[in-house]
Amino acid sequence: MSLPLVFEAPKRAFPPRHLADLTADERREAVVALGEKAFRAEQLARGYFSGTSLDDMTSLSAATRATLAPLLPDLWTRVRDVSCDEGATVKSLWRGHDSTLVESVTMRYRDRTTVCISSQAGCGMACPFCATGQGGLTRNLSTAEIVDQVVRANADEIGRGHRGVSNVVFMGMGEPLANYNRVVAAVRRLVEPAPNGLGMSQRNVVVSTVGVVPAIEKLTQEGLQVTLALSLHAPDDELRDTLVPVNTRWPVREVLSAAFGYTRTTGRRLSIEYALIRDVNDQPWRADLLAKKLKGKLVHVNLIPLNPTPGSEWDASPKDAEREFVKRLRDGGVNATVRDTRGREIAGACGQLAAQE
């Protein structure tokens, strides 16, 4: 039985207010309300975004740390980490204050370190080939819960003796644009210069969506330079209605129109995510149709070998079908590559580790 689409998250309590939920001005107000000088907000933020625990913020006295402790509540308890690729890929499972489970994945490459983060606990988009979609939506994450995944990953990598996180992709659990306000606020915390944020480049942040058209149009007006990744998975409405049920509300033509509008306004190349599924969406004619719809646009297609979920009827396309699909897209004038797959042996597809737990 297919799950219904869910655009409104269940009403569940967020964790206590955290420094990362607040703007720089709001932090100063909060610090003053606790009886401290306003400049302490900047010191607290500098420590937090650098991954320093409150106890180790020695620029603050013990009494000041105790006073300001309510602004840095613990958001996540680490359940476990699993790794592969000789430690270059680490998947982390986190438990929230209400026993909510979410996942993040850190991937270390030669020229960058990327963390894939979650924006919701579960997902309401009901895509049948996705482990998270099969589980349904539990709740939205708070801004701080989103940001804290990056802060923790950055601190972990530095603690392992490697460079910190340089890239963030909102491709973990959940539909980011269904938690719009908190996701955009989290992006602003990530790119805000130190000491009030992580100081990341906007161009190194990717926000994915299955195609929530009104939210794409709203994001277009935010003045951000993040990359938009559209999880398309089929170029025709007949199949996409099944693979990405939100397509029944906003069909392929409307979704692509909104996404191309984002590209025109921002000048940022659109990323099309396309999971190749054996005998489902990997036919040569679908590659030709996709190329026809994308030709001449500022776009790149990421073809993703499907990471099957346990008990699923879906499986990855064979290599010959994958190569033919790539060839037809390129022959049609569209840039396309097959994404490097990481983490198959550690339940790497989003939602798999939480489902096991």
C-alpha cells in the first residue's frame, strides 16, 4: 500500500531553544536576558561553531558558562557510527530529545569533505524506492538540529586529523523544502561568516527537492547562491506519478519550469538527480526524452545507481543500461555523469540505518 503525501509535519515538540536557532541579534538579546553582557553572545557562537564544547570554552569563566548553558542544550545523542572506504565514509545515527532518529553521512574525497544531512525525521513524500519515504514522516527538524549535524561532522573530521567539512548537501532524510523556513535559516547559519556562523561558501551548499514548486519559487527570491538539486527520476508524468507521488500535484513541466527559473535568476547550474532503476526508468527512449527536455539549459544530470533497500522490488540498472543512458544524454547535448556510490555496505541509502535501529 502506498503512503499518502504529507506536507505538514505532525505537531511534536521541538528541542529547547538553541543558539543556532537564533540570529546574531537574537543571540545578543538572549544573552542579555540571562544577565550577561551582549558581547558574550559572539564568544559563545565562536566556540559553538568551531566545535568546542561549552566546558572547553575557557575564554568564558565557569560562572558565565553555567549562566549561558541554556543556550547550548544537547540536541543529539550519538547512537552509532559505521564506516567504510577505509574510513573515508562515515554514517552517523543520531537520537533526538524525543527519541527521533536521523542520519548524516560524512564523505571524504581528495579535494573536499562533504556531509549529507537530514532536514526532517522521516519523510512524507512517499517515494516507493526510498527507505525514508517508506517509513513516513515523524516531524520537522529545528534549525539548530539541522546545523548541529554539520557542526558535529566538522568537529569529528578535525578530531580524526583531517580537514573540516567544506561542502553540505541536504540529501539526507526528509524533503528540505517541506521544512522551508528552518532549512533556509540553517543555510544562512552555515554560510554566515565566523564567529556567527560556519563561514561556508554558498556555492558549496546543495539543497535538494522532489519538486515542491511554490517553495522552489520562494527560494528563487531568497538571494542565495546555493545549488538546487531536483530529484526527477523520470522525464514523463506517467512514470513519475508512481516514483515521485508529489508529481500528481506538480507535474514534470511545472517542476522543470520552476527549477529553470531558479537557474535563470541565480545563474547557478541546476542538478538533476536521477536514480537508475532496472527496467523501470532506464529505457533508452526515456534518456532521449530527458535530453530533449533539458537541452540548452544550464543543467547537469547526476545518474545514481540505486542503492536497494531490504525487501524492495527495486534494483539498480545493469552497467550496460547505465552506459547507454549516459551516452544518449550526452549525444542529446546534456552533461551527465554517474555518481560515485558510497556506503552500500553500511546501509548507505538514507533511512536504512534508522530502519535497522
